[in-house]
Amino acid sequence: MSSPIPQTPLVAGDDAVSLTGTDLHLSFGDNHVLRGVDIHVDAGTTTTVIGPSGSGKSTLLRVLNRLYEPQQGDILIDGVSVLKDNPDQLRRRIGMVFQQFNLFPHKTVAQNVALAPRKLRGLSRDESYDLAVAQLDAVGLKHKADVRPSTLSGGQQQRVAIARALAMKPEIMFFDEATSALDPELVKGVLALMSELSQEGMTMVVVTHEMGYARDVSDSVLFMDDGAVVETGAPAKLFEDAESERLRTFLSQVL
Ligand code: ADP
Ligand code: MG
């Protein structure tokens, strides 16, 4: 099961950016899902978002990349509001990895990774293929470039999905429960890759139930409940010295 050692870093050494959301609100009908959320992710750091199911974590990510337009509040990259930009332009700056990898089954692994760079970044077929192979190398899957996704394990497919997101050269990465659909033995490899990305200085927001990752890898943790940030701070503080009863209760259930 061991993979060749990658030859390529995950991200080119571009300058990292910060991400800020202020007073974000969103309702679906009369369901007030985000109730004034503030989040700040320093350049090159990782914030994990934890909280019970239905607390608004996925919605927060979707608002931050404007898949859903916030009804109030602002979103800033490096202190500059992005609300007036074209949403497609913003989404190209933010790579996203979901629970479901959604790879195209009839394309090869490399073709899956090459597709968006070719269509959206205007690379030629050869350029995008070379980029895909380099990005696959960085996630330890160069040797799988020319096979179909279905021949890969779930963990390998998720690493391909990460390579696909990175091939767009995003400034920020979002992960929404990227390991939740994986068999337990496959979780480790994906978490290791996410940790490496954190350590390489990618700016990241990670929604996860993996408390080990939240505690050991992330620079800050944000605990959401009922559409609001209940508590935020350094992992050591939240995990060892939670202030709110709600966070203590949540941690007692998941740890
Ligand atoms: P979490 O990711 O923390 O489990 P979500 O952000 O998925 O929570 O959901 C928060 C709330 O928003 C839930 O009540 C959910 O039903 C609601 N919600 C999320 N997306 C939609 C949508 N597209 N339409 C209507 N309601 C939604
Ligand atoms: Mg969710």
C-alpha cells in the first residue's frame, strides 16, 4: 500500500493570504442559519471549525466562497473586500474539498486533475497534463495518473480531489469533512496530506470531526453552535480550558 515518496511540494511558494469574514448572516426562509459569524484566518495558518451537526459549518464555508451570498456582513482577503468581485473569480482563489470526491469516472485520474486548469486557466492539453502529473506526484499518486478513479481506494480518490483543487493554484483551501466518508484505515493518509498542506503554509479552513487534527495541526479552532461562534482560540485553550458549557459538552461527546 506504500506510495512513492513525492518529488514535488504541494504548493508553490506563493505568498499566503489572510481570510476574514465579519458579521456573516444567512437565512433559508425563516431558518436563520448564520447569525453574525466572525472568522479570521491569518495568512498561512489553519483554522478548524468544529461543532454539532446542523450548526452551520458547511453553510459558513459556502458563504465564505459565495456559493451562497451572505445577507449581511463582509468577506475580505488580505483585508480587501471581495463582495464586489465576480463570484467565479473568488471561487478560483479558494480550493474546496468535500466529503464526496466527485471524480469523473470515465476520465483518467490525470484528466480529472487537468480538466479545470485547461478550461479555466487556459492551459494547453500538454501543459495541463504535465501540471496534473506534478500535482499527483505531490500527493504521492503519480503512478496512478493514467488509471480510472474507480481503481483507487477512497483515500486515494480523496487525495486526487485534493490534487485537483491544488492544480488551480488556490490561495486558500477549504475542507468540509474530507475524511468523513472514508473507511477508518484510509483516514490517516488524507489527514497526513492535509497536515502537510498546513505545514507548507497554505491558508486553510477545515471543517472536521477529527479532533486530533483540530488539536495538533490547526493554529486556531472555532466552535460553532446554532449558527454562531460560541468560542474561538488556540487549540490548547479550547480543548483543555473551554469556557462555555456548550463546548465542554460537545467535547465530552466527541473525544
Ligand atoms: P453543518 O455543516 O454544521 O452540519 P449546515 O451548514 O449543513 O450544518 O446546516 C445548517 C442549517 O442550514 C441546517 O438547519 C440546514 O438544514 C440548513 N441548510 C443548509 N443548506 C441549506 C439549503 N441549501 N437550503 C435550506 N436549508 C439549508
Ligand atoms: Mg456540514
